[in-house]
Amino acid sequence: MTHPGDHPVIFLVDIDAFFPQVEQILRPELRGRPVIVGGRATDRSVVASASYEARARGVRTAMPVRQAQRLCPEAVFLRGDFHAYARFSHNMMEICRRYTPLVEPASLDEAYLDVTGCRRLLATRGIAGDGDAWPLEAADHLQRAVKRALDLNVTVGAGTNRLVAKIACSRAKPNGVAWIRPGYEARFLAPLPLDDLPGVGPKTAQRLRQYNLRRIGDLARLPERMLEDHFGPAGRVLAERARGIDATPVTAGEARPKSISRETTFETNLIDTTQMKAMLSYLLERACRQLREEALLARTVAVKVRYADFRTESRSRSLPTFSDHDADFWPVARDLFDRAHTRRVGVRLVGACLSHLEPGGRQMGLFGEDCRARQTRFYESVDRVRDRFGFSALVTGRAIDLLTTHERDARGFRLRTACLSR
């Protein structure tokens, strides 16, 4: 049998039902009760996360909150607290770094760990360095360490690569540990449904089922060339994944987001475009603030408008240069909104998204360099005031109409998507 020391050992650590679990830790009276985070039962928002007690009643992520209330009327509905979730996430990542320096956060509630070369380090923590079972012992030790320090239940999947670790983790939920031994990857994947394979979405799965392919093993048995003929370059990736092959490395450091978005559902459908634009401006402010917090620049801005009949229109455009300044994005976002909002129908949601991100440091101005420097100093001053006194300490003229329609606290206006807002 192949020894684990001859192969990479990758973990995926995933916090179970993260948002509701944090709420149950902070409010012990909620333990054992169905908890739904995303909004109050009367809100028109969607479920951000549901506890396993609520999931047992059919509640799912992205489901309208009102539908969730019908399925599980006894549930506790909460708007959530992003700052509390971020604190628990940070502490969990710090515990992971005790086991290896190669920790790559994949999202707020999950991280990949490469523990391949860490057997001696793990031995100092009382984890046996000999024998084939050390990865399983290390995963179990990590799971118990998180529970002991934070009271969080996490699931740990372990394998020779990220793909196998991810699928092992999903199969072990909740609060489980699974390790797929080297050489058993294809055997582990073979009986699983195609939908379990990353990269196989509903459309791809439907195409594959037309050829009577229903399990990952069915896909693995096909010649790679055949998949390339049907799916192009993606066919080769599908063939490799179906066999449990994934060469993607684990990279230490914080995960850089691919985009930063903010959106909210209104309490009632809006006709007044002034209110819509005020909210859009505020959401864009929040997104730009996160850019500056994370030392990122963006080039592309997108605007989303969802009507009362749930028809959604989106428009996007790229700037000539990268920026993190609200003033650069707002004129473009305002024009995109006018292009997306063309129907005489009430609007239930607006959103803004910044993408095409890169690290800050080479920002080029849309105007002269003197103007750019003044703008940068201005936003630095705004951020300092808000850091000290709260985001609500300053309200821009574009967003001032929200003062008459939305409650606010130090963190800003209270939105339907508060649990995911910074």
C-alpha cells in the first residue's frame, strides 16, 4: 500500500451551517432550535444560511424568507451580524495556521490546508508521526481544537488534492472527518452522482445524462478525447476530475475575492427612481470602501435591477483604468442603472458589483495626477472618520434620501441583507 508520506495531504476545513451556528453559540437559548439567517420572517429577503434543524424542514439557502417561514413557522429568523461572523472566521483560520503555514481561506467559512510536510510539527502537538493513519488523526485533532477553542462544529475532508478533500468534506457533513487514502481517489468518486463533481452544473449534468451518464465513475470511464470533442478544453478538465486528479496548489495567504458586490431587497416595491439611485449609490460606497480596506482596485462595475415580477436586468461596463474611488464608478453606475431600469414596473432589488480586481499600488487617474492625489486624500479622511465614529457618521448627498426611509446604526443603514453587509 502507498504510504501517505509519499503523497500530498490536503485538508478542507468547513464550518457547519456557519451563520446560524454562530448565532446559537452567542445565544445558547437558540441551540437545538431552527435558526434562519437572512432577515425577519416578514422581510422580502432571501435565506443566507439555515441551521440543520431548519434544513430538515426543507429550508435552503437563497430561498425567499417568506417561503422559509411557511415551511418552518417555528424558526427563529435573524438578520445576522457580519462582524461577529468575521471574528469567528478569523479565529478559526488562526487555529488552522497552528497546523501548517500553508492555509488558503476559500471563503469566510472554509479553508484549504496543505499539511504535506508538517508531520514533525504535528508530532509536537501529540499527533503520531508514524503509520498510515496520521492524516486522519491530524484532521480529528484539528476538528477538536476548533470545537474546544470556539465551540464551532467543523467538518474536515482530507485527500491527496483539493478536489478530493472538498468532496470528502461535503460527504462527511455535518461535524465529520473523512480521509481518502492515496490510490483510492477514483474508487471513492465512482459511485457519487455527477452533480457532486465541481464544474458539473445543471446544464452540463443534463447533457451528460443524455448519454446515460449518471455517476462520476461513468464519466471516468469515457476516453478523454471523447469529452474534449463534446465539451472542448473543459472536457479534459472533466476527465481529470472524474478520475480524482487535481494539481491546483494550496497558496498561503488571504483569498483575494474575484468581485465585491452589495445588493438589497426593498421593504416594498419601489417606483421612485430617486430612492433607487440613493440606495445604489450607498451600496457602491460600501463596495468601494471594501476595496480600500483590502488594498484592491477594480475596473468593472455592474448594476442589477430586479423587478416585482422577479425579472432581473444587469448591465456592466469597464473603466479606462483601475480605481477604488466612489467618484470614478458612480457616473458609470448611474448610467448603467438608467439602461437597466426601463420598465414601468415596481423594483424589489438593486445591486452593485465591482470586478476585474487587482492589488492596489498602481492606480492611474481618470483625471490629472493632482486631482487624483486630492481624491485619494479625501477618501482616506472619510475612511478615518468612519473607522472612528462608524459608517453612519458621514452620509453623502447622493444617499441622503435614505435618511427618511431606513433606520441606521453606527455600521450604516439597516438593509435586508445585513448579515452579509460590511
